[in-house]
Amino acid sequence: MRWIISIILFTLHLPLLAEVSVKESAFDYCRGKALDKIEGIWEFPEDETTVLIRKSGREKKEYDIIVVSTPDCRLIPGDVIGKVSPSVDPSKWHLSLYGMKKGNILTDLRECVATFNDREGTIKIERPKVKISLRYTRFLPKFWRILSIFNITEPATKIPEGLIRIFPAPHGEPIPYSLPFYL
């Protein structure tokens, strides 16, 4: 009976063990290689998801985005959720992220523009936006003028979205205390 309970408890902790294993592997990768400027461990603060950006084995100047830890139960540490590749502007990058998961396959690849700032340790992402515009001056101009008085703007929409570098720290800054320190 004890071994059944042990097996149940072990299987309940497998996702946590996988996360620890991927996190250690990510730190080992970053410590053991000469990294390109965009490579490292990054966090999506809005989603509390930590990812590793590392060189892809497929293309010379393409980087994979790999999940290190996430509260999203649909993603598993080690999943490749996107890719990054440079453009002619050294601060602008092509960023592609998957948006959905069907079964075990990530789908719905979306293209974005990423602005990389090495000094601040940030990647600001501009997502594609759909803007529908009607020229209300052509019909019912008095009606639409009344409704335009109640136009609401949300200041939170002006906050940039993106990633914050966790490791290595930008320009020799100290490593945050929340990260494990191995001797």
C-alpha cells in the first residue's frame, strides 16, 4: 500500500520536477556558453512565464523561445513556444509566438515586432492590431458626434508589453536575489 501512495505522490510532483530540471538546464546553458546579446533567461511579467532564448539548431541567426516555468497548465517546461530572428535594424527583431495548443501541437503562429534594448534588459513587443474604422461623418453625423463625447481611453493600454531579462544581468548588474546562486 505504501508503494502505491509513493507512486501517486511522485506522479503529482512530476511537473514540478520537470520545471526544476528545465530551470537548471537553462541556467547551465547560459553559464556554459558565450551568449549572443539576445540569448538568456527572460520573463513575461504579465503571464509570470519564464523562458530561455537560445540559438536554434536549424538556422544560423534564429533563436528558439523555450518555456522554463509557467503557471499555465497547457504549457510544459521545455516547450518551444516561438522564435526570434534579427532584422536590418539591430534593435528590431522578428518575433513569432504560438497562440494556441491543439493536443500536443502548438498552432496559430503570430508575427510581432520586438524592440530589443540591451542596456535596460528588455524586449518590448508590438502585437498586430486590428483597427476597424468607419467614417461616421458620411452618415448620421449628429448621432455619432453625441456618442464621441463618451469616448473612453484606458491608460493601461499604453504600457508596453514584453520581456524582462533575468539572466545574465544587463551590463554587469548584480544577479537578482530571487534566483538561485550555485557555487
